[in-house]
Amino acid sequence: MGTHAYQNQIAIENEKKLRNVLDTLPKFCRQYFRGIEPTTSSRTRISYAYDFRLFFEFLQEKNPVCRKMEITDLPISILDQICPSDIEEYLDYLKYYKKEGKIHTNDERGRMRKLSSLRSLYNYFFRMELIEKNPASIVPMPKLHQKNITRLDVDEVAVLLDEVESGEKLTKKQQDFHEKTRVRDLALLTLLLGTGIRVSECVGLDLNDVDFRNNGIRIIRKGGSEVVVYFGEEVEEALRNYLEERKQVIPVEGHENALFLSLQRKRIGVRSVENLVKKYSQLVTTIKKITPHKLRSTYGTSLYRETGDIYLVADVLGHKDVNTTRKHYAALEDDRRRSAANVVKLREKKTDENGTIR
């Protein structure tokens, strides 16, 4: 299975999930998803579908008109009957609600994303002139409080990789597994920290995506574009060591080409990588909650500090818009601007015969 084949498999699985969710949504939603299919990823569409299901479940519970009907039978005209205050009430509901006995909460980002998906639904049907009103467009986005980006410091990166290599602080049970996965885990974490690739891009790698002649890996970015990301000597060494061990493993049929394998000899999954990052990072810091995405932020920070080139960081991280990168590294940019204050000298300071600076 090649990298594209793996991505296609994920897309097919998401499409199956989408169809299952569509069976629980109003029938008019099918037209919307057909309409956005060419410009969105399968992951985005399934995410929108879950958001819509939650919205229509809320309406059925709170709205007297919707309460009398099955969600699947709701007509498109229901969108015209909803006013901005209904949507504001929905956003308030999202802060804390119970579903099937489980408590759910949404912070500002979660509510922003759900309003965004709702705006997309309304914008589509409004543009197609199938509805007369667009209340979602005038409901203000929840105010977003800027969060500090969590990342590992340079010394924490070194300690993390030392721990992956030694496994000394792991529990006895974890150490038993560590014997079997140490070389793989070190290669995987070194690759994430040394290239800034996404965990989804990492698990999608195949053996033939690694090019030691140019020290590059071929990955499929979000949106489907294929790019080569280059790596340094530390990543090369970790990958070569792992590939020597990888030769001894006979993968399960269908997983022969996967670069990183699980203990079940199948392509390692996103959740497994998240779990191993969590396991090792807890040995290094109990204050910071480290995820694979935080390792990506760590790489981006190091690259920006070394180069000062925000456009290079955006390109390497695969951000389509440099403003996305600038937003993440605004504090670092401010530090660089502050440091510029004393770099340029306008006049040399003079001293008199007594050595006093004038």
C-alpha cells in the first residue's frame, strides 16, 4: 500500500462514517455535503456532520416545532424559522450538556468551530437561494482568549529522547514493552521533533517514502498535496537504526509497506502515537500536557529561533497561510522585534579625557 493508497483508505473509512451520520440528519443535508465535497477533506465533512447532528438534536429537544418531527423529516424551511437568538441559545447550551449520561463541554474554540460549521451550512443554502434568511452569519463568534502555546524547551527535548532511549523511569510493565519498541519509538519521536510533520502524515509513511540519498521523506499534506520534507543527521541515524530492526519483522498482509509498525505488525495508528508521546512526555514534565501536535510546535519554535524566517517555518509546517504561522509564533516575533531595538547604532558614544561617556 502506497502513501496515496493509505490516504485513500482513510478517506473511504470517513466516507462510510459520513453516510452513517447522514442517515440521522435531515434529508436536505445530503445536497450540502455533495456541494462541499470538491473543496473539503473527508475529515472536515465528517466533523461537520457530527456538528449538525448535535445542532438538530438540540432543536428537537428545545424547539416546539422540531419536537413534533423526526430529525430526518425536518424540511429545509426549518432553517428559515430559526432566528439568531436560537443559535445563541445553542452556543450557550454547548458550554455544558449531558448526552447518554455523559457530560460534554465546549470551550471557546469548540463553540467557534461549531458555529463555523453552522455558518457553512447556512451560507451554502443561502447562496443556492433555497432559504431566505442567514441568521448564522450575524451571530458573533465566541470571544477567543489567546492561549500560550505549549512546547518543550530545548533541555526537555534532550531529556525526552534520553528517556525514550533508556526507559529507566518506566514502570516494570512498561519496560517489558519498551524492550520491543525502544528503537521504533526513538525513531518515531526523533522524526516528529526533527521535521515537525503531523502525526497523521507520520503514520501514513511507507518504506519507499524515505530517501536517504537526499535525506527527505515524501508526505501527503492536508488537502492531498505531495511534498518532500528534509531531515538532519539525528533523524537519519534514528531511522536507519529502526529500519535495520524493521527488516526482521514480517508484517501482517496489507501492511508490508508501512514504515512504522505496531506490536501487532500492522501500520501504527494515530491513537497509538498519541499514547506513546503521552507516556514518555509524562516522564519529562508533569506540568505541560504534551501531544504529537505540541512536538510540532516545538519544532516550529526551534526552526524560527534559528532562522528568523516565518515564511520558511510556514512552508515546512505546511501552513497554507503564513498568518496562521504568525499567529502561533507571535510572541517569538515580538521578542525578535524587541531585540532589534538596540542592534542599530546611530552614533558612537564619545568619552572625554577623564573617560566619562558623553
